[in-house]
Amino acid sequence: MGGIADHPPHRKKLLLAFAALGSVSAILFLLVPSTSRAWPLVAPLAICANVGFGASIVALNAYIPTLAQGAQEVVAARANLVRLLRSNGSGIVAEPRRSEDTHGESFDVHEPLLSQFSEETMPEDARKWKAEHDQVLSTTTSRISSQGIALGYASGIVMLLLALIPVQAMKGSTNSLRLAIGLSGVWWALFTIPAAAWLPGGSSVSQTPIVLGGANEEIEGVSSVAEQRSWSMKREIVRAWKRLGQMLRWREIKRLRNTFVYLAAWFLLSDGFTTITSTALLFGKTTLHMPPSSLILIGALTPTAGIIGSLIWPMVQRRAGWSNLRVLVILVAMASAIPAYGCLGFLPVFQMGSVKFGGLTTPAEMYVLAVYFGSVYGAFQGYARAFYAEFIPPGEEARWYALFSITDKSSSFVGPLIVGLIADTTGNIRYAFFFLVFMIWAAVPIVMSVNVERGREDAQRYTAAAVHSVT
């Protein structure tokens, strides 16, 4: 679906179509009683609901770079950069649309004013102005992504509370669960309406980042070329499968080295964070003997803290002037402190009960860690996809966010599998905390090896090559 969603007139349609598929599938649970012969139909309904959710999330994520490029502060920074470059006899590599600066002056972003410079002769002032523009774009992207995560958490908590009403009233019967799923479908459909009304449609075109030097050709988005051709669903589906195979070739990986390096880190991080969640809950149940009501409370505290973390970290970043990469590494390091804290439980001072609190030996510590982890995890989710947006090929956002999602899902079994093996072998799930510390920290040097600026330039060249291949 990535190739179809990357065609601007169809991205919104695809998002709404899959949202409709998922929400209607969930609502149909209301019409299938567990005592009827049609009960087996809930299996394909569940599959359709999950497919609708996964596909709509990919299309939704693909909007992040476009929304960030259209934000007022980014447009102003871009216009200011163009004005400064022009006043100093420099220029920019083309972008796929016209824009206006803050004084209403229209400028043609197809004018290749910097193509005369090489990497060695590039004016230092131009690099400085470009860096300032990129910083504004990065912080805006992370802010939009984090706000989306916060709204998602808030919506999930409200829906969970509403769903608990019939479940508690009907004492957890099958009918109550069907009602909860059906209500979730109604909620999903209801809040798809704002997306249908306000998300940009076919007129939106992803902008190509400004690149200083190293490019001697004007670049237009892939979607703008596609618009000039007669478009067909069948041809695009065939092209999408071909492009998927091409994306995973070694030649393509070398062309987008930084993008794939980050995907390798994401493979470890996405699984590591989700495994921390599942392992902590299992640890609380089996080792700390916490009742189900306490585990439910922990499950509510984590996303609540996630809302706070998602909103606070962009403000911290803006005040400190940090890059998305730096914030991401800090969040990963903070998350690793949770399993590391659990490892302290092996110290004799905690094992022998000399100290009544510490090393994750009491239920009270689980509540504190739930709030701490939630604040980190919420921010991490926002920054993980925002950082990825900085070096994916412009005009191919949906395709690359689909690969982002595939990487996430394909790694989801690794952590739980190894944790299960450790618990079965040792008879003590606390040993799994050592593995989680290693898994999280193994991703840090991979993330830090990403060259963001080089990744942006490689992504633009990749788009240029794709454009030329279809013209």
C-alpha cells in the first residue's frame, strides 16, 4: 500500500478506507452473538480490524513530514533561509512547490542557486543558515509526532474507561467483551471524522529538503511526476511489489545507509521497549505477587504518564536546543535504567531483607517505575518516528513508514522468546533484566552512528534517481 499512499490524491483516501475497514469490522462484533452459528465470523472480523489499524497507522505516519514542512515556523524559517541566501548571492536546490516568505514575497523554489558550489567551496554562512532551518524542522517534526502520541494515549485511556463500564456491569461475560469491542469501533469511526475533514488531500505535495552542495540537478517529488501520467491501481500495485524488492537489495541499502542503520537500531529498540513492558507485568504478577487490580492500575498509570512525557520532552528539547538524535539517545539511556534497577535485586542487601525498599523487591516500586517508564516510553515513540522522518526519501513517506512498521512487528517475538527461555532455564525471571539492559544498550552505538545530514542528502538523491527512472 506504500506506493499507493505515496500518490498524494490517494493517501487520504487510503487512510480513510482502512480506518473504515477497521472500525466497521469492530462494530460488526455487536451483531455476532457467541451462541450463534455465525460466531466463527469473528476471526476474519478481527483480522480485518487489525489490518485496518496497521495500514491506517502507516498512512497516518506518512503525513508527519508533510505536516511539519507546512508548519508556520518551518515555512518562515525556509523563507528566511531563501532570502538570506539570495541576498548573499547563494541559493537552494529546488523544492516541489512555490512558497511565500513572511513578508509575502513569492519565491520560485525550483531555482538551483546553490548548485554551483561543491562541498569544499560552500560558504560557511550558508551552512549555518541551513543548519538553523534543519533544527527548526527537526523540532517541529518531533513536536507534531509527540502531540499525536499524547492524543493517542489520552484517547485510549478514555476509551478504556468507557469499555470497562459494560465489562464490569456484565461481569466480564463474552457479550460484555463484544460490546466493548463494538464501542471501540464506534469510537474509531467517530474520531476519523476530523481526519476526513481537516487532513490535507490531493493538493498536498511533500517538500524536498534544502540541500547545500553535492547536487547539480533540480529535484521534483515522485508524486508530481506520477500526476503527469495516467494512474492506475493495478499498475501501482505491481510497481509497489517491485519497489519493495528493490528497497531490500544491497545496492539500495548502500545508497540509503543511514536509513537502514537506523532501522537496524529500531529493530532492537522497538522490541526492547515492548519487552520491558511485558516482562515488568509478568514480574509483578509472579515474583511480587501483585493482584490483577494492581496490574490494571499499573497499566493505566503508564499511558497517563506517557501523555505527560510526550508533551514535556519537546519543550525540554526546544529550551536546550538539542537535536532529535540527542533526545532519542537520552530517552533510550533512561529506559535502560528500569531493567538495570531490577538487576540490583540480586545484591545481598536486598536479597536478605536488610533494606526493605529497592532493587524492585516491593510492589510500591512498580508504581513508581510505571510512571517513570510511561513518561519515557511516550516520548520515545514520538521521537522514534520523528527522527526517522529526517532521512526517508521525500515523496515516498508511506512506503518507508511501512518498512518502519514491518521492522517493528518482525522483531516483536525476539525479546519475549529470549525472556521466556531465560525464565524457564533459571526459574527466576529477574535474570531477564540483564538481557533487557544489553538489548537496549546494543542499539545505542547503532543509533549514534547515524549521520543525519548525510542521510538527508542521500534520501534526496534517492528521490532524484527514482524521478529520473520514471520520466
